[in-house]
Amino acid sequence: MKTHFNSVGVSVKTAMLCSIIVFILLSVSSFISIKLESNLVEFLMDRSTIHINKIFEENSTLQKKALTSRTEINSEICSALSSYYLYNFAPDQLKKLLKSFLKFPGVQAIKVNDEDDLAFAAVWKAVDETIKAADRIPEDIQLNENLSFKADVTKDEETIGQVRIYYTTKFLDKKLEGDKADLEGTVNHFRETTTNKINNSIKTLIGVTIFIIIALVLCILLSLKFLVTGPINALKEMVVDLTKGDGDLTKRLEVKRQDEIGALAGWFNQFIEQIYKIIKDIISRTEHLNNCSTQMFNVAAQMSENTDITLRKSKDVASVAETMASNIEAVNTASDESSNSLKIVAAATEEMTSTINEIAQNTNHTNSMTNEAAEEAAKASKLVDELGEASKDIGNVTSVISDISEQTSLLALNATIEAARAGEAGKGFAVVANEIKELAQKTAQSASEIKEKIKNMQKTTDSAVFGIKKITEINTIVNETVTAIASAVEEQTATTKEISSKIEHASSGTSEISESINNSAEMVARITSDIGEITTSLDDVATGGSRVNDEAQELSQLAEKINELVRQFKV
């Protein structure tokens, strides 16, 4: 895939890249615009829905108010019409009149009572919406007193009865539910229509985007073909002519443009001009190269003769240096063994010193911990003493409680005696005396239990004081022992440091001797190495002389090949 893409022309690559960039930009801008438009439409739809629902709620409220007002007016009319029939005691004629009012929507029942609030006439709607009439409304008819209006029936400004009209909002609620459903259907239809239009707009926008991208690709291809690829193809043809043709370096590109392509053609002409000069210079220097190769033959022969003499002398010096190096190596080995032994002893001494230091640190830490333990034991002893004193105080309090309970028992006994003397009048007082007596017994029993627990606590406190004193004595003994150990460790540390210092001094002297021997050995080894390198260099020189001879011949052949290559170009 990558190889196929690399073989595609520059114009096609540029067109593809530009189309991809434009597609991304148009897609992003289209997405943003569509999103904003959708959000705006959704916002308008939500606002419209809220406004419509608000208007619908207001309309519902107005219709309910209208129903209430209409029912109230009907109650006034009924009261005015009922006065005649109520005054003349004509309930049947009144029932016929009231039936006509039940034809109004929402009116559920009407009842008329006389001035003594007794039933006079009543009409109502049954479950099947038929109109019924009687002296009173049956009890199985459910009526809401809150949905009714009452009006007084008067005759010559004297109240002779009452009229109450019952109404219902069920028919209005049902009508409003239907209207709301129709309204929601209309809003949903409008929403679907708007969504479809937005989707159609999106499809149209996608089609326009694809058309723009195709047109853009075609424009880019045509522009690059005439403005870029044409001049580049001319430059390519000239390069192909230089590599596969007769190599005419006298040709030049014709520069007609002042843009980047024109500048490239100008710089290419300068490049060809430089190659032209280089080829001419190579032709002139090839002859000089042939003369130099002849001189190299003579120099190589003289170098080979001098190298043989120097090689024999260097081998004699190398044998003497090797003997000296072996003697120095034996001395160096013995010195190294001594130095290594001293280093091992020094390392062991340092490890022992480190271990003693760690023991000293642990001893000091143990000493501080025992001191802290002694202090904490002293504090605990003090607190336990205070606890003992507090328990004694509590014992005194329990004694007081016991005295109070005894006094209360005597008081209860006196009260019982007085109640017995009083006879029937003292029964209530006797009950109170028994309650006081029982309370005194319970108090005495509780005081006895508290006293027993305080004795146990005092015994425990004494045991704790004795144990803490023992801990304090043990901590003192441990502290003294740790101090003695720390002193002994410090003395041992000083002795070990002195031994380590002596060993380090001896190791340092042995290292200096070994270093001097190593330096001597290095000098001898360096001399031996230098002699070996001289020998190797002489061998290389001898070999080089032979190579120079061979290279001179190859150089002559190379000069001939360069002449053949240069003749391919026309200068």
C-alpha cells in the first residue's frame, strides 16, 4: 500500500491531501452548524411547548371559573323562580322547572328546602345521565358540597327557603383532556416535520460538500498539471538524457518563469555548469596522475631495502626487553599477594568496628528506653496511689449512704406506726411508708455492694502499686547493666580503630611498593610493546611497499578508466 502510494504523482497526492483537509474542515463546520441549528430548533420547540401548555392551563382555569360563575348565576335564578312555588306549596311544578336547569352542562343536582330546612323538591342526574325528581336527593348519589352554591329564597324580603345547586367538572376535565391530547399531537407532528426538514438539510449539505470536494480535487489536479508537473517533467527529461543519452553537458533548461519552478530550473542549470567544469578539470588532471604513478614505482623499491635492515635490529632489542619484563613480573606478584593480605585484614577490622558501633548504638537506645520505662513506671505508681486515695473517699461516701438508709428505715417504721394509729385515714400514708421502707432496703443493699466492690478495687490497687515498684527496680538494674555494656563497647571501639589505623598504614606502604613495581613493569612492557609495534610497523612498511607497487599499477589503470568515463560527456 505504501509503495503504491509513493508511486502516485505529486499532483494526485496534493489533491488527495487538500481534499481530505477540506472534507475534515467542512465536516466539522457542518457538524457545528447542524448542532447549533438543532439546539436552536429544540430550544424553540421547548419554549413553544411550555408557552402552549401555559396558555392551555390558563384556558382551563378560565373555563372552570366560567362554569363556577355560571352555576352561581343559575342558583340566583333558581332562588328567584322557586319563591313562587315554595310560597304556594307547589313542589311538582317546581320540579318540572328545575329539570330544565339540569340541561345546562355541569349541573348535577338541585335541591330546595323550606324555611325549616326540610326537603321540598329535588332533581338530579342519575348514572345513566337521566334526570330524576323527588322530594329529596337519595343518599347513594355522591355530591360534593365544595362544588355547590346556595341561595336564599325570599318573598317580600322574607326568607322562606333555600336553593342549592350541585355541579361537576368531570365533563370539562374530559373535554380539556381531549383538547390537550389534540394539542400534543399537533406539537409532535410539528416536531417530526421540523426533524425531517433538518434531516433533509443535512443530506443536502452532505451532497453539496461532496460536490465541492470533487470540484476542488479537479481544480487542484488541473492547476498542478499546468503549473507544477509540466516544468518538473521537462527537468526530468533533461536528467534522463544526461544519465542514458550521450551526456551532453552543453545543454541548458530554458528559464521563462520567476516562481519556484523557474528558480529550480536556474539552479539546475548552475549545477550542470559545475559538473561541466569538474569533468574538464578531471580530464586535465588524469595526465598528471599517470606521471605520479611512474614515480611511485621507484620510491617503493628503495623503501623495501631500508626496511629489511631496520627489522633485524629491532628483533634483537625485543628479546632483551622480554627477559627484563619476566623478572619484574615475579617481584610484582609477591608484592601484590602481601598487599591483598593486608587489605583483607583491614576489611575484617572495619567490619568488626562497624559491628561494635552498631552494638553501641543499640545499647544507647536500650538505655534511653529503660529510662523512659522508669519514668512511666513512676507516673503509673503515682496515678495508682491517687486511685487508692479516691477509693478510700468513695468508701466514706458509701458509709454516709448506709447511715442515710438506716435513718430512712427508722422514718419508714415511724410512718407505719403512725399510719396504724390513724386507722382507715392512714392507709394512704401506710402505702407511702412501705415504699420508703423498700427504698431504704434497696439503698442499703446497693451501698453494701458498692462497699464490697471498693474493697476489691483497693486490693487490686495495692497489688498494682507493688508490681510497679518491682518494675521500677528491674528497670534500674537493666539501666545499670546497659550503661556498663556501653562503656565496654566504647573501649573496644577505640582499640579496634587503633588496630585498623595501623593495618591501613602498612597496607598503604605495601601498595606504594607494588605501585612502583607496576610502574617499572609497565615501562618495560611499554618498551617491549613499542619494539613490537616498530617490528610490526616495519613489516607493514614492507608490505606497504609491495602494496604501493601494486597500487601504482592500479592507479595507472584507474587513470585510463577515468579517461574512458570522461569521454562519455560532451564538453
